Amino acid sequence: MKILTDIQALADAGLIPPAAAAALAPVAARYAVRVTPEMAQLIDGPDDPIARQFIPDAAELATTPEERADPIGDDVHSPLPGLIHRYPDRVLLKPINVCPVYCRFCFRRETVGHAPAMTPAELDAAIAYIADRPAIWEVILTGGDPMMLKPASLKRIVKGLEAIPHVQILRLHTRVPIADPARVTGDLIQAIKGAGRLAPYVSIHANHARELTPAARAAAARLADAGIPLLAQTVLLRGVNADVETLADLMRALVSARIRPYYLHHPDLAPGTARFRLSIAEGQRIVAGLRGALSGLCQPTYVLDVPGGFGKSPVGPSFVTNEDGAMQVRDPFGGEHAYPPRIAGEADGC
């Protein structure tokens, strides 16, 4: 099977009904479509959680009042094309705007698949900006998907960053090991590692345990065996993983593949994505359910990217209340306990 990049290809592959093609054409015209064979082969019907992530839906053309083209405020923190500097000690660098697959809930869906890659002059300017700011300790390659770059192109970027003494950490955000695992070659891994001066991390986007196919696990193993720590980012999505059991299966699958859960993102207010969103209160109940059910290795941090460019804030459930100086701690199984524990006889004044 080939990579599917238009509505007709989806219909020919049996992933949408032929009668739906006309209604979905305007969706594909606005938001890019790309489904790899690895993901297409996992799809089992229109309500399948993999299908829901990648197959266009007519609901994407309905924008709610709170949705915005730049839902997390990248633009207000972009001093140069392709560079985002929201936090003092780290920057995002977006050298490429293509991905192996296009998620229907993507917060950059207005640009990925459409915007051009950074030019060599833009990359030089971004690296010079980083070099001029000693507070920048970490550079995060994102996009798009930086692992869609050719190894030689990625190697040039890494070499430029290695020449900046105050940059110590290189992080890549990617779907490639999941959606197109054959791209994780020895040449690509060596490009990520560079000359060995930077500490590289790879953060893999995965939303359902079935995405961790044998090929995806093997790609992750190639990275891990090369000494690259692996993290995971997951988006909490209605109809995909928004229940304790499904999310627990995913977190266990990630950890068993040597991928450490990092962030669980509340879905962003991207245009046409209302069907994926749930309330933060619902998300907190799900995350609270993980606490008593799963190993600490499997616990991601539930975060919200505050609209308007104000950064990520943890929004997980609180297990502590404090009223009038009396602290109560809720254990993972729902029990309530005073802290510090009450001394025997304290209540009756003895």
C-alpha cells in the first residue's frame, strides 16, 4: 500500500465510503491528509481509534467560537521564522513542516503540510539567535516532524547547535517511529547523536496502544539501544483514549517499549477539533484513575497549553485539601487521611 494523501486514495483503500468523498474534499483542501501504510493497516472501521486520528471528517469544517488558528500562541513568541522562544532556557526550532501522518486534532494544522521548510538562510539566522543568548540550554526540533528530514540535513542542524557551548540538550518531537518506523535508520540515529557533545532525547507522539506495532517497537529499540532516552507525548482524545483502561494500556505499552510517559496533553483549541475535546474535569477523573492502577513509571503529567501563548500548566487532579490548617490527603484508592496523622486522644483533648 502507498502513502495515502488525498480523499480518492482513502476511498480506493476502503477507509472512507465512496459516497463520502465529495463531502470530505473541502476538508482535505483546507487541512492536509497523509496516512502511512503502517497506520492504514491498523484501521478497523470508521469508529476505530486509529481512524479517528487520521481520517478526515466533515466536522472539521465547523469552527467553534473559542477555537483559534494559533491555539497555543506560537506566533507571539516567534522572533524569527521557524523559531519559537517561549521559555527562557529553551527554544523550539521548526526546520520542516511535513509529517509522516497528519493528525485531525493537530494544533498546527493550519500550517503543517502547507507551509514551506525553513530556508538555509533562515536556519542560519535561527542558530545565530540561539548562539547570542546564553540562557538557552535546550533546543527542541519540532515542526512538522524533524525525523522527516534527510539524515544529512538533520546532521547539519545538529552540527550547528553543537558549536554553541551553552546548548546542552537536543530534543526531537516525532511521530516517525510510530507512523513510518522504517525511517529510523542507522544514518538517522547517527545524525541525531552528532559528535556526541549534546545530550539527545526523542519524544515520541503516541495515543493508543495499538500504534506500538512490532515495527514501531523495533524502531524505538534502535533508538534506545543507541543510548538515546525516549519520552512519550500523548493527547487525551475523546473517542480515542479518553478512559482509564485505554490510557492505562497505552502507558504500559510505552514503558514496556522503554518509552517513558512524559506529557498527557489536554486537546488544544485548534479549528474544527471540538469532537475530540473533553472537559478538564473529565480529564482529571481519568488521570486520578491512573494513579492507583499503574506503576509510577507509567504516570504522565497532565498539562494544558494555556491559550494565548502563556505556556504549559499542570492541570492534574489534586490529592490534597487544606482548610483552616487541617490538611487532608486522598490516597490512590479514594481514602481520606489527615496529615500529619492525628495523635491518639487528640480529638477529646486528652
